[in-house]
Amino acid sequence: MIIVLKPGASQEQLDHIVSKVHELGLKTMISQGVERTIIGVIGEEDILRITPLEVFPGVEKVLPVLKPYKLVSREFKPESTVVAVKGVRIGSRSIQIAAGPCAVENREMLFATAKAVKAAGAGMIRGGAFKPRTSPYTFQGLGEEGLKYLREVSDATGMPAVTECMDPRDVALVESYADIIQVGARNMQNITLLRELGQVKKPILLKRGMMSTVKELLMSAEYILSNGNFNVILCERGIRTFEDATRNTLDLSMVPLVKRLSHLPVFVDPSHGTGVRELIEPMSIAAIAAGADGLIIEVHINPEAALSDGAQSLTPDEFARLMKGLAPVAKAVGRELQ
Ligand code: PEP
Ligand code: MN
């Protein structure tokens, strides 16, 4: 249930309603918009049906939120959320691009790749230190050593670092190095991890599970928001279908859909979404045209030698070409490239 206050409702009126809702044993989350304040009520709301909150001073209307997700919904927060991290504003008019290797393999390759993607116009560096590999016999990532290189390269280039955390026990460690903590597709419904990430201060990039619906993605985001962290970026990275010509089926229709359903920024990962190097550029263009707030793209200084996902990694030259092609598309949809 959400309580919409009248424009100009006072702080005293807000405090009074909030304390009344708390007395009833329910939790509140406040969304302070430009025009209006909205109070989201979480918990067993049935009790509110017999408590006429409409009559409280300052209340304009009380609306049931019929969707199972509440805090992530546009009803709760009509204005789009902008996630700000070290000068990068995700979800604003400017489109943000994170690029870098699938995995941090060593210090030299990370620095070389970071330099190249920055020169091409990327605003953030990506790279996995904990890799959720399908096979236990493949490269699993450098762990904390990889996080250290990421921190170093981020400080040297000024690009915020995005990296994955797979385990609730590693949250504090990853938070101490990363600027944005990624939840990978395989962990989208790791509820313990989501709850833990609700309590950190850093933004979360939440990837859609490969077998998850849009509703399930939004419910996973709701776990993070309802535990206190409103800085969540959603990310489409392809879902598994009967089609096997591509690694996954990139569901770009989810972008405009999720932008309607939720106030959270939406990213697209065309690298895992297609798994095919030649498809990254056209799908990046399509994602921006569809309204994505940004992209996360795998780039490797030498894809042939990559320890993971070489087949979908762009060379620095290919990435630079892609960035050139994106700028006019961003302009055409009323945005700008960072
Ligand atoms: C990644 O971005 O490094 C990754 C493993 O992606 P996903 O979780 O989408 O498979
Ligand atoms: Mn990868």
C-alpha cells in the first residue's frame, strides 16, 4: 500500500502518519519526490484496510499496490532513480558504459584494457575477481588479488569499478574494493546475498537470471530495496530459450517494459546476451534505442588468449568503433553518451 501526500504536506503531518503506521506494526519507506511525498507501507497491510488513513491531515490518497513488488515500482516513486557513483550518474539523461574484461586475469592486462576503454569513452571499468563459472575446472578468478588490481586501476583512471560478489560471506570484502557490486545472473535469487546487499552503502548492479521473468527480477530488487539500499541498477543479460544460435536470447523488450514498471535504471549486457562478438555492436545500438540507461560490455586486450568469454569479448579497436556508432543513436533518442 502507498500513501500519497498532498503537494505541500508538512513534515509534522508526514511524521504523524509515519508514527501511526509504525504503531500498527508496519514498516515505512519514504519517497520524497519533487512534487509529492509518497509513503510506502511494508508488512501485513490488511490492518490498514480498517484504519482510515485517508482522513489524516496531509493525505491525498491511499492506494493499494497490486503488484507484488512495491518499493521498486513507479507507483511508489514516479521519478526515475539516478544512481550516482564518483561523478557517474546512472539513470540520468547521459548513457553510461562499463567495459572491461570478463575476468581480471593479471595486473598488466587490466591496466592495458582499462586504458583502452577509457580512451574510447567508457565511464566505468568492469572485471570479475570471483567468477561464477559453469565448470569447476575452469578459471575461477583471482579473488582478493583481482579486487586489489581493480581498485588500483579504478583510482588510476578515475573510472568506478564494477565487480561481482557471489557469496554473502564476501560482501564486506567486495564492498571494501568495489564501487558497484554486481549480482550475477546465477545469483539473482540468492536471497541471503540480496538481503546482505540491502545493507551496504554501495550501488548494486542486479543481473537478470537466465531463467527468470521480469517479475522475478523486480522481486529480487525488492529484497535489496526493502533492506535499505535504494541504489540498484537492473541489467538484462539474456535468457535461455530454445534458440541455440546465440548464447542467450537478449530480451530487449524488457527495457521499455521495466522502465514503465520501475523507477530503477536499466542496463543491458550484449556480451553475455548474445555470446557472439559480431552481434555486440548491433545489439548495443538496439539497447540504447530501446531506452537502456547504459551497457556493460566485455573487452579484452587479446580475446584469443582470454581465460574466459574470449568469443564474446571485443578488441579495444572494435570497442572504439562501437562507441563511435552509439553516439548518434543516443542523440536520436534524446540522450547523450556520458
Ligand atoms: C559477468 O558479467 O561477468 C557474468 C558472469 O555475467 P552473468 O552473471 O550475466 O552470466
Ligand atoms: Mn563473462
